[in-house]
Amino acid sequence: MKGEHLESLRNLLDKVNFQKIERVDHPTVNYLLHKAIELCKPDSIFIATDDPGDAEYIRMKALETKEESELATPGHTVHFDGPRDQARDKENTRYLLPPDVHLGKHINYKERDEGLKEVIEFLRESMKGKEMIVCFYCLGPRNSIFSQLSCQVTDSFYVAHSENILYRPGYEDLCNADKQAPVFCFLHSAGRLVDGVSADVDKRRIYIDLAENIVYSVNTQYGGNTMGLKKLAMRLGVSKSLREGWLTEHMFVIGVPRDGESHYITGAFPSLCGKTSTAMLPGQTILGDDIAYLKKVNGEVRAVNVESGIFGIILDVNPVDDPAIFEALTKPGEVIFSNVLVKDGKPYWTGMGEEIPTSGYNFSGEWWQGKVDEEGKEIPPSHKNARYTMRLSELPNCDPHLDDPAGVRVEAIIFGGRDSDCWVPVEQSFDWTHGVITKGASLESETTAATLGKEGVRKFNPMSNLDFLAASLDTYINKYLDFAKDLPSPPIIFGVNYFLMDEEGKYLNGIMDKVVWLNWIVERIRGRVGALPTPTGFIPLYRDLKRLFAEKLGLDYSEAQYKQQFTVRVPQQLAKIERIERIYRNEWGIPEVLFKTLEDQKLRLEKARKSLGDFISPLELSQGALEG
């Protein structure tokens, strides 16, 4: 059926745009475009190629249509989403599944026929009076085993402009691709607009059809709901990778140089757990901050950044804590700010390190200090989810292998969450299986009062990927365990925790202590330091941390600090095992090795408690140190 649509496009496109599509002539693209035009009824259609002139047309149209406005710094623009359209809509982001397919209670889904009928009705004639933009991209480096070709159809020039910054061009790649090559497809309409923003957000829908690799998005402008290639494509990537034996992960990729060689590490952290701050530590390079593809190549794990740009939260970005990002955001260059405060052509945001004006323009329109919304709540000058969109290449610490078709060799994987009383600051797993199960599949993160209004609630989030799984948990865990089976030396898995507290609720980690934890991880990768075995993994030796704190931070690290931070908290560890086991017992098909690994850890903890008590100082374990 899909092969029948090229000729029909001849009658739907003008001569110039038809010639562009004729060069592509991919059955999936022809099908998507025919369907989108017939359904959405745009007044005109623009097919974008890799020509820089096409990208400039999109950028200028974003200004002309008032989706973006120029700021004082050359190349900088600002975009505003509506007051009710400021974040990913988790409730209305659903997989469309056939009646006989169920992926588990963690999956937010809708019966496929019902969901398609609903979203198609919302999309019907949604582009009347508008121009349809069709863009082609490559997820991952081009001409690579990681490359995933994609097509975005939208009526938002802001969306197209953003994706031109965030992703590698893919038009020429599609022209030269095999006609059977899979293509991820995205159809988006902002819907009916009032004062330039989506008016019908009560009909906001983001539906993911795994059967056809199509994502539908309507009645929304916020980037996380509309930029198909971001977290929406990640869901398609998870489904595809698990079928094919590789991994699509919610991970940063960083390089840490040592003696002329970079050691590459990936890391998965839930929101507000230190992911960005770890990725941007001084003295290292950043390859990616959000989504990674991991594949096995010649006996080793290699990774790429799916993206080539950053759609980052701007809250608290300042010259002290984020010098590289702040520098990129304050110099001339192509940057889109969203939902910040603008005054006299300059963007302002909370935590930027300078005084915020008492009036200006923001996502609520004209703004003044003390302005309240319809519910009487004071409107902040800059939304807490305000963003910036820019190319990674604008960062002074951008890794030189960003676009390397071969990717980079992954030597370590870090899992980190917000944990006040259980995990130590850094710990190495015993092996791949132990790490996947006790660090990744057992990942939890405590909520904060700022996010959910109730502090300290532990949220289960395996591999920090639960929101994006397009598979049942048993499939995901099994595939993760199998991933390293034929690898002679799989990446070493570590757990980190920057949020450990004492009995009085005081953090035991300094903000920059993560520099030391990361450097210890690198020294373990290189085989330069020993480690201390505990019932839950390997922890640093005191002498190594004392040296690293002095070398990296100029601080004197005391034995008392070491004891307080790295004490094995047996009751908390046992309670965590019980929580995690209970969760997995309520799922089907979970591999028995998960329960055995948790049980073995429980037995080690109970054995240690019998001889050393509930709280075991690392100094009491020091005779068991593993050297080298």
C-alpha cells in the first residue's frame, strides 16, 4: 500500500516540492506525507532539504509568524508556550496497542483503533490556513551503524527550527537509503491558535503507534510534546533496539581525559539527581546529555549521542555553577530561549546569578512582580521548566567525537538517584549482572517538595528509563542482562548518590564532591586503585579519596567524613531490597536471576550484621581490601 502514494503526491505538491520528494521516493515517507496532507489540509507545503537556505527559510518564518522573536544578542530568539502548555503531558502521552498486547502497568497506553480514531479527528483540517513543514533528520551520526532516519511533519516553524538545531540533517541520507530502511515518522499540529498559542490544550494528545513507527502530536506547542525526535523518538528507539539486541538509554555520554586518552562513561539519572551537573564537570568533554544508543561492535560496547544539540532546563544556569553553558548562552550564536522573562531584548531566568527585572514579558504575557494567575498563584518571572535550545558544538567542552560514525567505547555506566539514607556516594558493582540488577533495575529517587509537594517519596525508576519504555519490564530486564553475555570485558557498572544525609537532614556530600567520585571511577577503569569489598559492592579506600580530594578540590578529607559517608546502612539496604523485590514480584516474566541476586545481597547483609551490627563502618571492613 505504501508504494502507491508517490504519484498521488504529484497532485498534492507544487512542482518544486514534488521534485524534492521524488528524490527521496521512500514508501514510508510517501505514505506519511500523503496521509498528513489529506488529513490536515494545509494551505501550502514546504519540503526542507539539507540546503542551508531551507534552514534559513524556516528560521525566518518562525520570526515572521511570531512563534519566535529576536533578542538583542545576534542569533538569539525567544519562544513562548501557553500558560497551560509548559511541560511534557505524561497523562496524554500513550502507546497505541492492539487489544491482545499488554506491556505492563507501567505503560500508559490506549487501545490502538480507539486512539487512532481520536487523534485523527483532532488532526483533521488542523493545518487549514497554515503551511506544512516536512523535515528529514538522522538520529545518531550519519553514515553509521547507529544512524536512524526520521521524518518530521509539523505546522510549527518553532518546532522545525528547534529540530534543525538539535539533530543532524537526513534528507540526502534518505535519498540514498534502501527503500526498505525503517523511518521514524512524526506528525504534529499545534492545532487552533489564539494569540499565537495552542488553544485546545484540553484536547492535547501525544500518541505513539509502535505498529507503524508513527507518533501523532496535536494541540500542543511545548517542545517535549512536539519535537518528535526527542523523547518520542526515544520510545520508538527503545522498541526497535530491544528487538534487535542493542540499547536505547536515557543517558549522558562524557569523556574523561587521562594521559592523552579519553575514557568514556555513560550515566542515567532521574530528574534533579545530578545528571547535567555530572555531564558538565570541568576537565572533561561532553558527547551527549540526554539520549544514547549503545551497540556491541567487535567485542566492546560503543555509544553515540542520538542528538547533536541540547534542549536544556535553564533554571539555575549561572557563570559559577555552569560556566561552559552560560558562556554559550551569552555570546552571539543560534540559540532559542523558551518561557524565560524578556526585558529590553535580554532574557532573564531564575538562578542566573544576576538581578531579575520587576517587569517584562514572559509566558503569561506582560509580566510584573506580584502578578497572579487565574487561581491566585503568583507567576514567576521565568517558568521553572524554561529551556534553551542550542548546538553542542557551541560548548567549549564539546567532545571531538560527537559526529564520529564509530561512536566511542564505553568503559563504565553510572546509575544515580536521590537517596537520603541508603546508597553510599560511589560504589562499584561486583559484575555486569549485579550492577544491572542492584544499581540499574533497583534505581529509586526521592521526590522533592519543589516537584510534587511531598518530600521523600521514593519513586521506582529502573535505569531512569521507566517513562520511555516501549516494552514490558521483563523484556527490558532480560535484554539488558543478555546485552553483555558475549562481551569479554563489559563496561563496569557503578552507583552514585549525591544526596546522602545525616540524622539531622544535612547533606554529607559537597556540591563538587562528584568530581572526586567520578575521578575514582576513572581510576578504577584504569586499574590504578584498589577497592574495599562490602556486602553491596566495592567502595573506595580511604587513602585514595584523601589524595583525590586534595588533588582535585584542594580539600582535606578526614577519616571521620569517610566513615560517615561510606558506612553500610544495613537496615536501609534490607528495606530497599524488600521494596524492589515486591515491585518485581507484581510483574510477570521477571528473570529468576533478579530475585536470586537480590536474595544473595540480602544474605551478605544479614551475615555482616550478625558480626558487625546494623551500621558497618568501612574502617571495620578495611582488612578485606581488594588491591588493584
